[in-house]
Amino acid sequence: MGYAERFAGLPLKDEPLILGIESSCDETAAAVIRGRRLLSDAVISSAAVQAEYGGVVPEIASRAHTDAIGAAVERAVAEAGVAPADLDAVAVTYGAGLLGALLVGLSFAKSYAYALGVPLIAVDHIRGHMAAAYLADPSLEPPFITLLASGGHTAVLYTESYTAFEILGSTRDDAAGEAFDKAARVLGLPYPGGPSVEKLAREGTPCVPLPKMFAGAGYDFSYSGLKTAVVNYCHTKEQKGEPYSRADVAASFQCAACDVLAERAAAAARAKNCRTVAAGGGVIANGYLRRKLADVCEKAGLRLVLPEKKYCTDNAAMIAAEGLVQYRARRFADLSVNACAHIPLGKKGKQ
Ligand code: KG4
Ligand code: ZN
């Protein structure tokens, strides 16, 4: 009998206690939720070490996870004020991400679930980002529009139910976070790029004439034209020996990169007759984008559900939140579940 099968007849609890584990990149994170209430959230980050190398070095990330995973889980369980034996399930990111890094969290979660005799739930990291909104507002229920903007994906989705969604539009090339990271590199800013661009943009004004981000039909968008425009602007100024304000470039890029996202999310809500827009992913931590979303939604009479900034970037609370969705759908994993470097978001249309 497979491990998942053992729980085929498990009586489900209304408010299960779920441990979430996340180790797909440079944060070792563990969190405990009871139903939709977050009880604890422990993060041990290797970002400072990675910053010395200008980006995430996979080998260093895996080793840092190995050092930190035990302490992160112990802390999350203790801060939740529960005992390991009280847990009803263990949810863990199985992809997408760095393979070695994922394997640390996944292997730990398998052993932990097996030792406790509770279901293991394998979570797609991106579904986790989308589920963060369920903790931000425990009254949130589908259907609603989700704006997803992370380092790997950028999309506007119609979240039809807890487990079914439709991709209305997505990026044709770079993800929003990638575009921020590339802009940061051109501007000579340190890793991680997104927060660095946001910080510098605060000192500038959006006066550099960059093309408005391409917004194709059907809610698609593209970042390549905007990226090239930033590179060309800086290089041309440098070649001519003309001074220019990096802060103004950062502010202009930030507006161009974010405005279309907010507008498209609101337009999708109108088209789908939804009253609510939720958002998730690292780029949603951007203060300018958050204000823009609030503004656009207020004007359109839409309710906006924004997770706190720390639950937009990688965290384990969101993995536990998606774990709850899977628990309620009885989607339990076998102990043979493996890590996946890439998990496609899916094709446009219903999933
Ligand atoms: O969602 P996330 O933490 O990881 C993925 O699942 O991809 O997103 C990371 C991305 C990076 O590209 C990072 O530069 C961007 O989110 N990001 C930001 C901000 N914080 C993180 N972009 C713009 N402004 C921010 N404050
Ligand atoms: Zn992420």
C-alpha cells in the first residue's frame, strides 16, 4: 500500500494543524497553521551569504538548508505552542526551484510525516504563492482574480474554485521579478534586485521616457521591450558621457513594469464579473505596485486581498495554506514523490 493510500479513509478535521516547509531557493522556512490561522512562521535565510556571490549559488543553498532545516521546523512547532504529535499533516514544496535545495526540505518532510504517521502533502511553490491570500483574509473564497508576479511567473488568473483556475494571460518572455533583477544589474545594484530597485526608485522621479510595457490582447504582457529600453538608455548615456540619474531610471522602470499588471488585473475582474482581486509572489512585495493595485481596485470598486510583504516573498506559511487546500481535497503524496526543478504554470485556459 502506498503511503497516500493509508489515509484514504482518514476523517478530515475542519481546522487541521498543518506544518508547512519551504526550501526551494535561499530561505529555509517552516510555519504552522490551524485552519486558516497562522500560528508560527520561522525563516532562516542564506540571502546575506548569497549576496556576496551576486546571486544564489545552488550548492551553498543546499548546504545552508541542511544546516537550518531542523532548527526552522523545531522553532515553528515550538512557537505555535503545539507538540509535533498534534500535527495533522506535513506540507512541503516539491518544486519548482533548485533541485538540491528542494530535496533537503522534501526529504526532511517525508521523514517527519512518516515518523508522525500523518499525511504528506506535496505543494507546487507557485500554488503556494497564490494561496498566501487565503491566510491574509480568512474570509476569502473563490471565485476571484489572482495577480501572480514572482521571479519565475507572471500571470493573471481566474481562480474559479480552491483547486481549479484559468490562466487569462501571462508574460510572453521574462517574469516581472526577472525584469526587476535585470534592471538592477544594469543599474549596478546588489542582489536581490527587486528590493534594490524599489529602494533606489524612492530617490527618483519617473521622468525617463521608457516605452509603456507591451500589453497584448487577452491579458498577455511582455517585458523584453522594457528591459531593452532600460539597457539602451543607460548604455547610450554612458557612451556619450552624459550624466543621468539612476534613481530616475529605477523609478521609471518600476512604473512601467507595475502599472500594466495592476490595470490588467482590474480589467480581468471586470471581464469575469469578479468583485475581488488577490495577489501573490515576490514582486507583490513592491510598495509602488501595492499602492497602484490599491488605487486601481478602489476606483473600480473591487476588494483587494494583499498578503503582508513577508508572505509575498518565499515563506512556509503559504505552503501550509496550499497544504490546507490539498488536505481538504484529500490530495496526499506518496513517499516516492520527487523534487521537480520546473513545473509549468499550465496552458492558457482552464486547469
Ligand atoms: O516569489 P519569489 O520570492 O520567488 C519565486 O518564486 O520566484 O520572487 C522573487 C522575485 C525576485 O525576482 C525579486 O527581485 C522580486 O521577486 N522581488 C521584488 C521585490 N521583492 C522581491 N521585485 C520588486 N520589488 C520588490 N520589493
Ligand atoms: Zn517564490
